[in-house]
Amino acid sequence: MKKTIKTFLVIGICLLLAGISKQTKAEQYPQEETVAGLTYELDEEETGYLVTKWDGVSEEVTIPDELHGIPVRAVGSLVFQGRKLLRKITFGKNISSIYWKSFYGCSSLVEVHFGSNIREVEEDAFRECSNLQIITGGNRLKKIGTHAFADCQSLKEFHVPKNITYFGNGVFVGCTNLEKITASATPKNMIEISMDSFEGSKWYQQCITQKKTVIWNHVLIYAGGLHGNVTLSGKKYKGIALFAFKNCQDIKTITVKNIKYIHRVAFFYCNASQLKIVGQNSLSGFSLDMKSNIRKLTLDVKNIVGMESCPGVRTMILGKRISIFKPSNNYTLKECFKNLKTLKFSTPEDVMFSPSKWEFPTEKPYAYRQINNLRHIYLKSAKPSPSIKKQFSRRVTLHVPKKSIKIYKKYAKCKVVAR
């Protein structure tokens, strides 16, 4: 019995000492410390160090993997901003984040060597590093912030890593000598990359002036070489990136078939007059801007969720498979289609139009009456829905199956004709 008690006491003491050791590991070193010109601070969780200052007396800086056995995880905002002496920076393997404007305006910086665990480069991190020529590592980068490498005028090439999930606006704007871009990102993530991110670069100017079509890993980045009536098939394309049709003046109509990933603003600034999307089970977050020339929109998909503003559309046709049409929480149908005049249904089934909670907090989806300019609705349903009395203003003309005219006239307060 005594032997058992002693054993438990020994085990308990060992566990207690181990716990104390874990709790005090970070406490045995100062919260802030300067080593070899770099100042480090423990993060709030006391699990890693953040570089917060630099004394600015070296041309080359190497940030270590660890300090006192604790990983160095990030470089803070503004740490190296405007330092003219710095020519080369090498990051340790534990650096995962480089914060806002960390190296902004380091005009003598020539080389950047990322560690193996870099995940994020924030906004303006290397902006105006006008002599930057060499970037290595970064294969695990997931996020590159807005203008992260803008105005790096000596940079000639860049590879977009495969794990990228966020690619900010204007990442390489003003990189006048950037002439080679390669990419290996997955199609799902590749659609986040816009040509605008490279505006002002040599590569960008060549694509625009020579009307090149840019396709990376089966994703349409830029449709510059396409013209006339364009059909994009899932056999060739897996995605369409944002602003893919900007500055494409020679395209008249676009048909998209069975393409899995379509960015919600893929057709912003699109000059085509007609757009047809078919084949997807769901279309999410679709939007067109005021500068888009699309007037006729055909959507042959099962569910449309998160529909946003499409102010230029005059005619919309919904295909046979449609069952749900839901605007984004930030938009009412009135805002989505303020200029819509004609709405055509190709299905005989009722389509659920989700109501606006702000305009109709207690009512069922009486959606049509939100669209002030709507004048013609083409229906295939043999019988009207129970809510039809409240659906339409007298300005609307219903086009219905010929055999159903009488029953529609019985319930609807607007004009009813055969479709």
C-alpha cells in the first residue's frame, strides 16, 4: 500500500513540475529583447516572437527561426519602412506573416528570401521597393494583400503559388518591368486573380495591346483574344476569374456551359450584349455592374443564391431546372433588377423567390411586385400560385399557357394573354 502511495506521489510531482515548466518557459525570458539589431516581442499568447524594430545598420538581415527556443513567427508593421541601407532580407522557417508596410519604400532592397512556412504578405508590405529583383520561396503563400509588391519597378518575374486563396487588388500595379507571370494555383482559388493586379506591368501591356487570351491552370484570366459569339465549355475551362472580360470589345454574346467556378464579378465591364450560363447546380453571388453591357441574361441552373446587382439587364430567362432564386441579404429584387422589363420562366413548376425581410417582414415571397419596371412575365405553370393576387401590379402583362388563361384571369388583377 505504502509503495503504491509513493508511486502516485512521484508521478504527481513529475506532472506538477512538467506543468510548471510549460507555464514558465516564456516567463524566464523578457517580453521584449534586442538581439543583433532586431527587437523581438512575445505575442499575446506567449507562444511566438514578433519582430518589432530594427536598428538599420546592416545591408543584409537574417531573421532567425527561433529565439530562446521560441519560434519567431512574424514581422510587424513598419519595422523596415523606408530603410535605404537594406539590400537583402532572409526570413526564418517559422515566419508565417509579414505585416502592413513592413518593408515599404526600402528602395535599395534587391533580394527577398521567404521561409518554408510563409502564409501571408499583407497590404503594401514591399511597395515601392524599386530595386527588388529576386524573390525566392513563398510556395505556401495563401494571402497576398493589396499593393503588396506595387511599384517594384525592377521585378521581372513572379510565380503565383498553388495554395493562394486571396490575391489583393493591384498587387503588382506599377511593376513596369514585370514581364513573366506563371501560376499553379487550383482553379477554385485562381478565379480570385484579376488582370488588374498587374496593371502597368510589361506583361499586362502586352496582353492588352496584342489581345491575348490568358488561361492559367484551366482558368480564364483574360478573354482578350476572344471575339464574336463566344462559347466557354467545362471541357476546356474549370473557372472564370474576376474581371475576365474587361476591355474585351470584340465579344458579342457569351455562353458558359458546365464551368464549375465562376467568380461573382467575372462579367463586370463586359461588352457582350447577351450572357447565358447553363449546367451548374448552383450559381452563387452573381453580379453585373453598371458598366456591363449585358441586356439579356439566361440562367439555366438549379439554384441561384446570393444574387446581387444586375442593373443593366432588361430581359432575364430562367431555365427548366430553376427552383430557388434568392437575392443576397444586402439586396432586394428591386435593387438587383431595377431596369428589368421581361422575365421568362422555362419551367412549369413554381419557383421560390425569397422575399426581402426589410420590405416584407411578415409576408410570403411576393417578389415580382418589388421590380418597378417589370412589364412582361412569361409563365408555364398550368395553375397560378395562391399568392398571385398580391404578386403583380396592373402594369404587368402575364403570358401564360393558352389553356390556362381563364384561371389566371380569375385570380390576377393584371392583363393576361397567351404566351
